[in-house]
Amino acid sequence: MPDIATLRERNATFWAQAAPGWIRHADLQDDAGRPLGAAAMEWLRPRQGERILDIGCGCGGTTADLAAAVRPETADASAEPVEPAATMSPAVAVQPAATVRSAVAVQPAATVEPVTAAEPAATVGLDGQAYGVDLAESMVLAARERFPAERHPGLRFIAADIETIGVVPGAPFDAVFSRMTLMLLADPVAGCTTIRRSLRPGGRLAATVFRDGGVNPWLPAAMLGAAPHVGAVAPLPLGDEPGPFAFADPERVKRILTAAGFDAITIQAHDVILRAPDSPDAVAEWLIELGPAGAAYRTASPPQQANARSGAVRLLSRFHTPGTGYHLPAGHWLITATTT
């Protein structure tokens, strides 16, 4: 495996190149991706007046969910679009979780209720704040544009590498939330140590990460369908390198959090369904642009892009029901821990 410095450089390059796709599809990603963080939101249940940190905030939607009740007069304020996204309004739903057979430390799977924009899973009170931090500076800038301070006074967004920053500005925090980010760290012990240092004594962490590819069969489809038509794509992760399945082994996750100084670590399996509408071309483009083929896709010619979408549509067809839309099964871990 490459050394940590090489992995960090690779991460920085990848997210700088991937950011335009995440920004373009920010509204859709907020809606369709919300079930991926529902279990963490439900477990965390921020209390009135707390200060919450969102690790890997992207374009700010998860941070806004956390801070929805910081100021009642702005709780219903919608995000300002940075760039028009695809015309898709997918319904989101969480399905009953399946029982998982894994390491002894893993808890039985649980059912999670869906989180919707109208009913945020977690809120903080009048004096509370939610801070979002992300490695990609352009996404942080997009978050500030989508959720301007004058309309969302309880929100703060910071561009930083949590592996090297030591402590997040604004610390100490009462709780930390993270949706599908920890497995992307080049040095997860360093990143999780920063998280622990940024929490007050008795603070709590709730994070979600993907399990293995077998319970997330749609994840590689868009990239595999698009790549032959758009040229070279970003290097794919191997083994424990940063990537969607780097935290698939719950024993490795427990070792990382223990080394970072966390206590009361639990790892629980959850299975959800991400729903996307009956618009194959738009769904394909959304998933291509979020993944390793996204940068090559955006620089490809229109005919190449059309072929890439067709290739992705073909591989995603098993998850598509004409007249209904897409049902994308997603298996993930809910990771919880506390500090002393």
C-alpha cells in the first residue's frame, strides 16, 4: 500500500476533481443520500443548545439537517442552489434491516426510520451551532453559498484536512456526526484522533460507512459502465486504501477507533434502500459524476458522455423498475463511540 503522504495527495487530487459533480448534484444528493445517515442522526439526537460537528460535510446538506432548529425563524429556509441539478426529486425510504453475520463485536441489525427534509432527525436549540468540515474547499464554498449565514446563522463551514489539523476550529463540540466519510481517510487513526480531540469529555460520535461490495452491488456499476467510453479514470482503491469499502471489516474499525482514544465503541449493521426516479439517463449521470469516472466524464465529448451514460444505464438496469424508478440497496455500518 502507498505511504500515507501519497494517499493524502491522491485524496486531495481526487476530491478537487470530483467536487464539480457533487456541487452540480448537491440537492439530489441531499435527498437521495439521506437514508445513509439516518441511523447516525437517530442515534445522535442532538440536544437543545449543543454544538455539533459534521465530518465530511460536502455541500452542506447534512450540516443543515443537524442545525435545522438552531434558529426557528430559519429552520425552514431552503438551500440556495449553486448550479441547477438534474430534474429529479427522488423519494427516500428506509427498509427493514437484514440480520448480519459478522464479527462478534458487531451488534444485531436494526430498523431505521427515514429522515425527510420536513422532519430533520436531529436538531439543536436556539444557542446551538453546527459546524461542517470538508477536505474539498470548493464544496465548502458551495455549502456557504447554499446556506448563507444571514439565513442560517447557526451554520459554520470549514475547509480543512482533519488528519493534519489536530483540533477542529470551534472545539470542543458536544457531538460529531459523519455520513460516509471515515472510510475515505488516508490515515484514519489520525483523522479519528482529531475528532476525539475536538469533542468535550463525554462527547459522542455517530458515523456511517459502507459495509462490503456484496451489500452495495450498485456502487461500482456507474463507473464500470462509463469508464470504457471516457478514458482514464482515477485509480481505484486496493485493500485498506481510502475508498468506499475500506471500513468493511468491523474489527479494523474497532482497532482504529480504539487507537484514536474512543470508548464504548459499537458497530451495528443497517440496510436501507436509496430511491431514485424513473429517469435512467439522469440517474446514470448523477452516479457517474459522483464517482471515479466523474472527472473524465466532464471533459469528454458529448458523444462520449452519451455512450458513458448508456453503459451505466445498462449495468444499473437490474435496480430499475420501469414506471417506478430505481431501488438501490445500501448496506452500511452505524459506528458509535464516546469520549471520557
